[in-house]
Amino acid sequence: MLSGRDAHGYAPIADYAVLGDGRTVALVARDGSVDWWPVPAIDAPPIFAALLEPAGGGYFCLQPEGEATSERRYVRGTNVLQTTYSTGRGTAMVTDALNSGAAGRLPWTELVRQVECSAGEVALTWRMVPGDRFRQASPFVKAHHGVPVARVGDQMLAVVTDNAGVAEAGPDAVGGQVRLRSGQRALISLVATDNEPVYVPCPASVYDRLARTTASWKDWSSYLPPGGRWEHAVERSALALKTLLYEPSGAIAAAATTSLPERVGSDKNYDYRYAWVRDSSYTLDAFMSLGLHEEVHGAVSWILSALRMSRGRLHVFYTMDGRVPDGEAEIGVPGYQGSRPVRAGNSARGQTQLGVYGDFFDMMARYAAGGHVLDDNTSRLMSGLADECCSSWQQKDSGIWELPDLQHYTISKIGCWVALDRACRLAEAGQLPRRNIERWRHEAAAVRAWVDERCWSAGMGSYTFYAGSEKLDAAVLLAGRTGFAEGERLAGTIEAVVRHLSRGPAVYRYSGMDEEENAFVACSFWLVSAMAHNGQVERACELMDGSVAMANDLGLFSEQVSPTTGELFGNIPQGLSHVALINAAHAVERAEQRRAS
């Protein structure tokens, strides 16, 4: 049997592939087990959660019998996974996907696993064990007219098979054995519905939808711009981000999972299945560079809807449907390799993070710069937020890293400058009312002077973590992207980060984190972007190559990486990591174009 798991049944985080259908995701381990599947949406409690609780969380495994080797890849331009198993008697390929329909997203959720034997004979066993959805349900499996159906609280899960030899059904699992010869195929598909009857398709229609799903992904990715030194990594990152896009609203989840630790055994285990304003802003920038206009408008429409639902108050993050999240709860499950607590919800919801002003205004300014026109309601809302930023920027806050220690964080002040700078630009372009533009200009200049005086260290030759500190923050590298810093000050900040926060291509978030957690993947790409903005093109290219190589074998990134072992840690796939990769690749490309002109 294939095995990459530890003695307690946990697979390495880098072993996981992601499937997506525009509403939810599934994570498939290298050994063929689906260990994470929230239904019906990405932020719902999971039916399969062996990722965090191997003994009782639920899973859906499909594995060859006996000794075998495996190779896996995504079908190029898709989120359809293919794993080829080779045994002593033959070779078979398993194709995994979350299916779509003729007109896009299906009204039910359909996880399909197709097996095709290409040589000799192959025997595989499969088993589906529904979990209790984080202690919210007691699953029960029973056959209805020959179709095994699991009831998990209000959810129904039908098991549709073809040539897959159902051997058992109930009361808490269903499984069977697949025996194929060269040229034969089999199918095991799970069809899930929530608080409604379950649709039971015929196997032929599931096969057809798998082919259509593959073609649909290829069609979508065919619109991505070709070329570039890191074309494959950019394409894979775009596809990973697409799995995090919640199509019903246009929101983009920060990550697909909750509570995967930044370091095993620590309590830094967070729920990232929400849409952060910060991440949405950076993602819009990436989508615009890729020409993904539908996704760009969807993200803008979502954030404006969320703001109106919260009566114009700009929060740090929102739910997938634009609501202000409830509080955080701890779930009584073991956690990844015993890392507790397992969290549902995120306590940062109530924090003050001044940087969100800059994230929101930069997002809207980039959108408007594409030739799009803001409506009157949006203009009035943004004008009010610019005034609010003028009154708020001198406060302490929790910063981009959501810290309990309130400080005058440099990146937060820079975010306020970005907000007021963009407000002025939009007003000058006729997109915002001009009545308060002089105040915005005055306060923007005041913010810049305050940062340059209090957040610059002559001794370090760098912008610092917060006012009066000699500590460093890799997030300040984003000052190059926003236009706040350039020339010698950006160059000095780059050098300080390289000296004090970098370990090869890996970069820690801020001073002292090398003792508490692993390196933060996005920071490596932020450093690449800063070098590119500073004209250090060769250096940026070298770092970009090393940073791209930190992905798993499928090109996926989690939140953090060990500089010493290369192991991935934290939630996966992590949107910010992939957004930063795309933006870094385009920053280098633009720098090369400037140098050539």
C-alpha cells in the first residue's frame, strides 16, 4: 500500500491537491484519500475532515491493492487531477474532479473519481466514511433501491458507481473493490445536497460531466496571457485562486482550510475560509494583469455589496456572502498532528486594521484605471471612507499581521497614505466628489511626513516594523508596489529584509518569527516585487526562481514553508501566496520592459 502518513494517520500538508467547482473544494492526498470536503460551500463544516482528525473526521479513499508507486499531475490548464498508479501487474489512472454542469456550476455538488486501466490488470479498493461535520451530526448510511445514501444531519450524500463492485453499505460507511483490465474503466461519484432531496444521476451522465468539466477548465485557462519565464507557475496559481472563488457572490476565500498550523504543536491555527479585503485587493491586481475581467468585476461587486450590508463600515474580512462574521469557536477535534485548537471563525473580525483603507481604495482605483466608471452611490460611500481615514490614521492598530499588540505599524500608515492618494486621483479623474480633495491631499502629505520621520531607522537603513522600533517587517516591502517608497529608501528596506529576515529564498514575516513559526511564502514574492520595482531585475529573477521552487509537486503553496526542510505549513491552498507569485512575475516582466525601452 502507498503510505506517506505518520503513525497517527496524518499526511504531509504538501501531499494535498485541491479540486474546486466555484462553490466548494476537496483536498486529495497523494495516497488517494479525500481528507477534506466542506459541503455545500467552502466555509461549511466538512463531511470529510481526516485532515484534522484521521480517526473520526471522515474520508473517501481509493487506492491500489498491494505495493504500488504513483505519479500525479493536473491536466494542463485545469483543476482536474490525474494520479497514475503502477503495480506489479498493471497500470491505472485515477481522475479526480468536482464536476460542473452544462451551464456552469451544478445545483448539487458532485465529486467524481474515474479509474482507467491502461496496461495489465489492476485491483483497487475504495471506502467512503462520512464524518460528523465537526460534531454537528451523526452520519448513517443505508441503501435505497441499490444506491447507498449517507445522511449527515441535513445533508444527503448519494454514492453512484459504475463497475466499482459495492461490497458494503451501512451503517457508517460504504466501499468496494475495482478490478480492471487494460481498456476498462470504472466510476465512483459522490453527489451531495443540503437540506433538500438528493439527485441520483446515471453513471453515463457523470462521465460526460467529467469530460465537460475538463474542457471547461481548459477553455477558461486558454484566456490567460501566454509567455513569460514563469508561465506554468502563474497559470497554476491562477487556477488555484479560481478554486477559492465563491462564484455565487464573487468573494475570494483566503484559503481552503482551517486550523492547519504554522508550526506543528503551536496554537497558531486559524480559520481562513473568509474573504479578506486585503487579499481581495491583491487578487484583483493579479486578475487584472491576467485579463480576467469577469472575476475582477465580481470581486468589486462583492466588496461593495459587503460594505452596504454593513452600512458602509469597512471591516477586515467578511463571509463568502458578504456578512460580518460571527465570533470564533473552538472545535473539539485533535487537530493536525495534535495542533490545537481547531477553530471555526476568526477572532480578528473585531480588530482595527487601518491598512484596509489602502487595500480598498487601491482596489477601486485600479478598477477605475481600467476605464470603468464608478456609480454615484459608490462614489459617495468612498468619499465618506476617505474622510474617515483622515480622522483615523493617527490611531494605533493591530496591523496587517492582526496582532494583539497595538502599535503605529508602518504598513498601516502607508495603507492610509495609499487610501488618500488614491482618493485624490479618483477625484481628479471625476470619479469621486472633489469637495474634500484638499483635506485628502493635506492628510496624505501628513501621513508621508509622519512615516518618513518616525518609521525610518537611519541605523538600519530601512523602514521599520512600527514607529520608534528597530524591528523589521517584510510587509513594508509592499511600499514599492503602492508607490510610497522608491529609490534609496526602498533599496535600504530590501537590504535590511535580506540580511535579517531571509533564509535563502524563504522570508519571515517580521523580526523574531524565526523562533516561533516558519517563513511566510508571500513575503518571498513581495521581496521579488520590491526588487523589481527598485530596478534590481537579475536579483529579482534569481529569487523568483528559488521562491517558485518552494511549491509542492503540483505547484501549490500553503501559507508557510520551512527554510531548512522545505516542508509546507499552514492552510492550503493559500490565496495570498499564489496572488503574490502572480504579482511578482508581472512586476519582474514590467521591470524588464522598462529596462529594454
